[in-house]
Amino acid sequence: MGRGEAEAVNSITRRMIEDVDWSAYQVATGPATHVGAALRDLLSSANVAEATAAWDRIEEYVFSQGNIYSAAEPTVTVMLAALLGEQPGWRSGRIADLLFYIVRGVSLTDPALQGRCRDRAREGLWLLARWALTHEGWERDNVLEVIEVIAPEWVDLIRAGAPEPDDSVVADASWPLGTVR
């Protein structure tokens, strides 16, 4: 990805963060007014220390000890957008971890929140699959953990690698990688 493309992806993700009315969402301690800035800081972090500082403003707020809060829902969309562009391993690991903790979490106040977060993550299944197919090691494994939660039927296919396109794969809008005949 060239510099111009990376800047465009960063601009898109930054705009997505800005378009969310974070004050309308909740974290463990109350209104989620700081979450947009924390996500922006994570996604623009220049090193592990900066990423960790941003993470400390997300962990125990958006998710805490298996619980998720309403700010988790737009956070899923922002994290998926961040994966449109290449990320350094220390940043992509945080992105995948955040997605994992959210899709695995439950809400004590909104029983439907987990389903909505998983649905948002499933909308990005094609992107998660692409990431897993184009990365190796723990970067791939972290994303596969998210896929195991939201679409476990896809994990073996992705682990095996995508087959070369042929006549046995047809476009199917309901599945991101097509349907095998």
C-alpha cells in the first residue's frame, strides 16, 4: 500500500471515529466521551508505548472482565475499518484483541448487544478473512480467533488457504467468499 493509500485509509477511519456521537454510548464508568480519542490514539500510535497508553483508556471501559458496554458496537466498525490498511504488528494485535474481547463479551444491561456486535463483525468477515490469508503467525492467529467466534464454519477454509477461483465458486451476496457448488 502506497503512502497516499495509507493516508486515505487513515482519513476514512478518522472520519468514522468523528462521525460517532460517543456521548450517546456507555462504557463501564459512564458516558463513552473519551473512547473516540482513545481509538484515534491507538490507530495513530507510533510505537508500542503509545499503543499501550491508548489501550489503557479502552480496556476496562469498552470491555471489562467479559462484559461489554454499548460503546463496543461502533468500536467494532472502527476496528474493521482500521484493518483496511496495513498496520504494524503491535497495532494490529491490539485491533484483533479488541475485536475478540468485544465479540466474546456479554452485556449485563443489554442482552442483544453481543448479537449486534457479532453482526457488525460478520459484516467485515471478508476483511478478516483477507487479513488472515495475507498475514502469518500471531497476526493471522489473532484474527482467526475473532472469526472462530463470529463464523466458525469459515476457520478451516481460511486455515487451508483460499482455493484458486474456478467454476465451483459462485458469487453469493450472503457470504463474503462465495458459495461452493
